[in-house]
Amino acid sequence: GGNFDEIIIGGAPFNADVERFLKQIGFPYTIAYGMTECGPIICSSRWETLKLASCGKATTRMEVKIDSPDPQNVAGEIICRGTNLMLGYYKNPELTAEVFTPDGWFRTRDLCAFDPDGFLYIKGRLGSMIVGPNGENIYPEDIESVLNSHFLISDSIVTQEQGKLVALVRFDRAELEKRYHEFRDDLATTMEDIKADVIKYVNSKVNKSSKIATIEEQEHDFEKTPSHKI
């Protein structure tokens, strides 16, 4: 400690409780947003000025805007262009055409919003957004971040079934073994109690439209990409 200038965090949503703690103790972290296609940083700010839960401001080499009629209140796809933006995908003109607008802006497929000071807040992926029964936009990544902050959960995916949000979770078996001694010998009842506790925990931390209805346990690990994303 004390011998580094700044730690940069990226790649996935950061645990909100951990971030608040790091902010409180003055730990020199910052959160950056970027993509390989952009070389890679799109938005970033120094740790001294970074706002809680944001990814900083657009870097000087990138123009960034939100494809939304009201970027401060309605999330939209972030699009960008700049000197470090790729020319295109190698020998793949079809995919290249899909990710660029006619006037040369790169489509990230990420849903974001700006605050009045220009700080970027990631809401989720365009392809994973869920439209609720009342037409509200639900971002499963926000719910999954809360789920994964629970000490019994190692991984999760949130989906919608018949108008209700369902969490598919992979429990931490080592932690569960410790918990079993606190419950009755009936394993099925034990798991139902644990699921109810997790649902209560998550729903106390998300807004009304993002509350989960049920939890389904995954017996095997989720299939993941080389970058460890489900």
C-alpha cells in the first residue's frame, strides 16, 4: 500500500457495497469503461474526482454521446468515435457495417445515461434489457450485481418468465455447508428457507420493478466466455 498511483477497475459491474467502502477510506481506485474496438478506454476519470457508481467522463480522444431523447433521464445506447477507434473487423465487412452508423459513430450495444456533469452510468446491455409488464425498462445486470454480493451466491442470471423475474443462481456450496447446521435436517426445507432469505435480501436493495419472484438453483456452473462472463 502507498506505492501505487491508482487502480483501474473494469470489465463488469463493481459491487456497490465494496465501492462505497473504498470511497470512504480514500482508496485510490477508479472505474473505467471501454472496449477492445476503442483501444480500449472510452470513459475514465481520476480517482479523486470519480463519482460513486459512475465510469467517469469521456476521454479526450473520444467523442461520446447517448442515443436517447433525454440522456440524463432515459438510458440509451452509447455511441462513440475518435482517433483510437478501430477501422473495422478484420475481413468482416458485414459485421463492421452493423456496428457503425452511417455517419461513422461506433455502436457499443451498452445502455447508459449521463448525469448533468457528464459522468457516465452503465445500465446494462441493449440485448439483455427486460421490458416489465407495465412497460418499464429492467436492467438484469443491476439485479445480478446485488445477487452476487450475497455471501451464498457465486453466480447468477436474471430472466423473465410469465411476467415475473426469476433468478437462476449458482450457490457457493462451501458456504451452504456452514449454513446447514443452523437449520433443520430437512434439506429441501433448508433450501427453501435459504432462497427466501436471498429473495428478501435482493428485493430490499432494488427498486419495485426489479424485485425477483423466485430463485432456481443451477446444479452446474454456467457456461462462460474466455473473459469469464456468463
